[in-house]
Amino acid sequence: MSILCVTGTSTDVGKTVVTAALAASALAAGLSVAVCKPAQTGVGADDPGDLDEVRRLSGVETVLELARYPEPLAPDTAARRAGLPLLALRSVVDAVRQLDAHHDLTLVEGAGGLLVRIGARGFTLTDVAAGLDAPLVLVAAAGLGTLNHSALTVAAARQAGVACAGTIIGAWPQDPDLAMRCNLADLPDVTGVPLLGSVPDGAGRLDRDAFVAAAAGWFDRLPFPLPSPTR
């Protein structure tokens, strides 16, 4: 079984669509897949959240959200303002391990950037990944600033003893500018981890069939093991 944590250099860089693309690619390869979003913020109790988008795009059936808070803030702040319980690190780790026991691949989508506080005692996705002994995939923006943001995020993960399997550009435009084109070459050098691929801008607006058909082609390599071919 395999666990992979998906984080971003910041919010709104495409984590949810990348998570869906990874799930779709794994399903297409014959893996069983589960997706966990420990904390969802900025949605009401009955509103669709990020996991609904992952399920719509990828077709993954097993999704798990552990807490949701109405205001679009960091989860610990949103929980306190709403008077709702804070998540505990142990409960998140245990829930993901339960999914891992029954699936070939479990994806854990964080909230915002890597060091956003998720719950009690200020734990972050680095703590979740460390507790699971799971690597990260970093979703990065395409344009100016992404080299610094990506390098800082990978450095913070390493300092916490967490490996980064690589970066993925979350929204690659149809007409990239000079900085974006240069970043394709510079990101691996600056971060020290491979660039795994890029998801086209607007991919989240595709229907499921088109999304699933295209998803695997967005990655030069996948950050999880594929099943061995049978003879």
C-alpha cells in the first residue's frame, strides 16, 4: 500500500485538480484509490467541497473528509471562530492508515500551503506526512515567484524529515510567458526534486471522460508505484 500527501506552495495553485489527476491516473493503471481531505474550509455543511470535485473529475469512489468549517481560513483558525472541535494529529494519521489498509494508493490533500495549521497544537501537513512516513508532492504555480516558493516549501519538508517526490505545475497556460518557460528548466535545479509534469489551465472544467482520458498524459512520471505487468 502507498500513501502520498499533496501540498501546494500556497492556496489556489491547483491542488484539488492535481489530486484528481493523480487519482485518475492511478485508477486507469488498475490501482484502488482513496482520497482524504483532513480539513475543508470555506464551505457550508451541505455544500460540495474539494472531495466532490475530485470524485467528479476522477471517478474515485472512496473519499473521506474529517472536518469542515464555514469560513475560508486556515483550518485551526476557522475551527476556533466557528466554535467547532479542532482536529487531532493522531485522528488524521489513524484515519489515513485505515484507508491505506484497504487501497493500493491513498492521497491526502492538504489545506493551503505546507505549513498551514490544520488542527490542535498547530500541526501541519508535514506532521501528517511524518506520522505516516509518506512523501509529499508539491503543486506549484507556473509564473514568477514559484522558484522561491517551491524551494522554501521543499526545504521546510526536508527540515521536518519528510521527502518530496517532486513538483507538479497546477495550471499550465496555453500561452506561457518567458518566466513560465524558464521555470520548467529551473524548478528541478532550485528545489532538488524532479518536475513530474503539469496540468493544463482549465482542466478542472473538463467532464469526467475527457479528464480521465487526458490525465496520465500530463505527467512525465508518476510519484507512486504502478502494478507489475502480468505475463
